[in-house]
Amino acid sequence: MAILITDYLEDTVKTYPDKIAFVDRLHTITFCELRKRAFCVADSLIDRGLIKKPVLVFLEKSVECIVAFMGVAYSGNFYSPIDTKMPMERIEKIVGTLSPAVIITDEKHKEVATQFSNGAEVITIEKYNTGYDPQKVLNRTKKIIDTDVLYVLFTSGSTGMPKGVIINHRAVVDFTDWICKTYSFDENTVFGNQAQLYFDLSIQDVYAPLKTGATTVLIPNRMFIQPLRVWKTILECKVNTLVWIPSMISMFANLDILANVEKAPLEKVLFCGEVMPVKQLNYWIENYPKTIFANLYGPTECTEACTYFTINRRFNDDEVLPMGIACENSETIVLDEHEQLVTEPDHIGELYMRGTCLSLGYYNNPEKTKEAFVQNPLNNSYPELVYKTGDLVRYNEYGELVYVSRKDFQIKHRGYRIELGEIDAAATSISGIEYACCVFDSYEDKLILAYKGDVTEPEAKKQLEAKLQDYMVPTEYHRMDHMLFNLNGKVDRKAIEKIFCSPQN
């Protein structure tokens, strides 16, 4: 039984040493090669006297990125991946919060990494191909326990500051064990990875192969603008398992791709990260009637998924898919506004989660941690933390959870969890904009920015593209003569939604 995620690789390399573990656009790596290269990275970090320190990984989605993750894990430190195309302003905020001891990058991105390093040493992954002391690394792993931090993933923050979600080894091992058992992942599984490696939806793509001997094909994200190229990769690599965001699955349905291409050997298609529209799901089921489809739900604070629903019956196009039931070793708690337990069907309450899946909190942010990770309102006998998801849910007649909406202004767009306040903060930081409010039209699935100032709409968009991730940049802009305020003197978000969002919103 694995205690640390490195235990997975130690076991699998004995059984499948020469089997391909990961494939990217240019390289492949076997389990044995992955272990050797990870040991090289770990050895160098140990030599620097680092343990339990943050290591920033600034690499494109690639085999090298996996090597870095595992090297950091073997060294007893924890990694935090960020996108090489992330706006510099956001990178600098993350670096300021994380204060990394080391930045791992490659020669291609070394100059950029040095610009935002803030004094951290920048090392390039290419240098660590040979030369390591295996006993030194193995001795270090003996000092690591399962509650030690494995990684910190940064999500959107309501004040404009990204939040670093802290996840330990135990949570990832627990999730990986559950998903591999539930969906029978094994050495014959071939994942077609869609999610970026800084997004929690990639967790099984990274760790299930280490546990089972499966293979993950890292599909370049830029390829998804040409879905036929993605499908060609799926066919060439004999991909049989997808864990994708619903908007990407929906794109293939909306373009009628599946009816016009060669059939792929798809055995399982899982989706997570946002609401999956049933109309597009039914299209997939019609084309792949023997494939297992499943809806997963879970915020980054719960590792990846904490509830699941394997599609076991027909749904009409206008129905809502259930979130299902709690994953093994997790518990769902639904409370009303008076913190009373909700058990009756169709009564709406906020979802709280407890279990091994829970994050340790937000890195270097005790205030936000205390707001989100609270004492279980149903237990006043001993300390027991639960996570307030901010999601409103209800039970259906089958006892399955069904998503209703967000409790606050945090939304899901293109599979990513976004705090609208971060977009507001970025917009108001632009010279010439006095007030700004971003709203989400859920019916049209678009971000809309209303603002007061003398900046033109094209210029506002251009500047936000330099400040925000692409999935956070609004698609629609409205320059207002007068900003709307509520009685408390705050920007009236609801009034702006009524003006600019679809009536069905």
C-alpha cells in the first residue's frame, strides 16, 4: 500500500520498467527513465539543503514537467506549477505569495524565469539527466510522511490575489486509489490528457500511471483549437480514456466531430470542472453507446473530485446531470442557512465536504483559510474541519446530489473556477478605469465587463489580456457613463447582471 506518491513509482518500476509512462509532442519516457531522472532532480535539491520548501515549476506541459514534479516529491519538497504563458503580473503575485526556494525551468524559459525569480535560484531541467546518489534520495524519502505537502495549486482569488491550495501526499494517494479502483484503470489504460498540469483535473493523468503502469499522452493545449488534430492523436496513440472538462467534450459534439471521424477505442470518458450539458453528453453516448461516462465534481480544495455519478440511465437534453454521491473516504454535508442538515429532496442548501481529500488550506493566507475551512457545524465535541464549498445543491428522488448554483460570485467558465473579483481588480488597476464589474452570463457562457472610464473597449480588452489568464479575459465590454451602486455604496453587481446578461441567466 502506497503511503507517498513516490511509492507508486517505486512499485511500478519493478513491474513495468521499460513500459512507456508519458508521451508528449517530442518525447516519451519509461517508468525506469522517469525514476532515474527524478532522482537526478531530487539529488540536486537535497544537495542544496532544501526540505519542505516550495519549488516553482515553470515548464510547458511535457514529460520534463512530470520529471520535475517527481524530483521535487522525492526530495521532500513540494511543487507549484505555473503556466509559461501566464501574464507576468499574475506570475509575480504567485511568486510573492509562494516565495519559492528554487525555480525549475528549461533553457527556453530561463531568461523569463530569471526576470520574476525575486532572488530564487533558477535551475534548468536539461542539466539533470545523469549523476545522482540513489541511496541519498531513498534516505530522504524515509523522512517524508503522508501529511507532508505534495503541491500547491494557485486558483483565482476574490481580492485579485491568487490563492495557493495546499494538497498533501495522503489526499492524492487516497484520490488516486479511489479513481483507479472505481473505474478499473490498469496497465492497459491510455489517458489522453487535456488539462494543463497546473489544473487539478490533471491529477489522475499524472498519478494513475505511476500506480497502475498506465500511459498518459500529454496532448498540447494549442492543439485543441483544431479538434481533428486532437482526434488524430487519440487514434495514433490508441487513447482509451479521457478525463476532460465538459466544455471541451461539448466542442466535439457541437462540431459533430464524432460522426465524421474514425472510431477511437474509448472505454471511459469522465468529465469534471463545470456543469456538463446533457444535450452534448447524449451526442457522445449515441456515438459511443458501450463507453462508460461519468460526471465528477470537486473543487481544488478537495484534491480533484469528491462526488461522482456514473451515467446509468437516460437523461433528456434539458435535464441536469446529478453530481452523484461522495467518493470513498469523503462525506457530503448539506446545510441550510441556519446550518441545519438538509436531507429532503429538492431542499436547497450549501455543500460542505469532509474527508481525506481536504486541502490543508491556502498557502501563506491564514485569513482565507479560516473562512473556508471551518469547524463542522454538526459537531461540537471535538475539532473537525470541513470545507465550505460555496456551492448550492439539492438531493433528487434517488438520493443523488444535484448542483444548483454558486452561493457567491465565484463561477465556473471553460472548466476553470474564477473569482469575478479578481477580474474586477485587474480591470480597475488599468489607468483610466474608475470602476469595473465583471458579471457572468451563464446562459450564454460568457464573461461581461461593465466599467466607467475613458479607456476604449478594445484597449480595455488588450490590457486585460496582459494581466489575466486567457480563460479569465471577458469577451464582452460595456463602457458606462455612470456606474451603478447599491445602498451600501458598493457596485451593484445584480443590477448590472439584469442589464447585460440574458433573461434566462
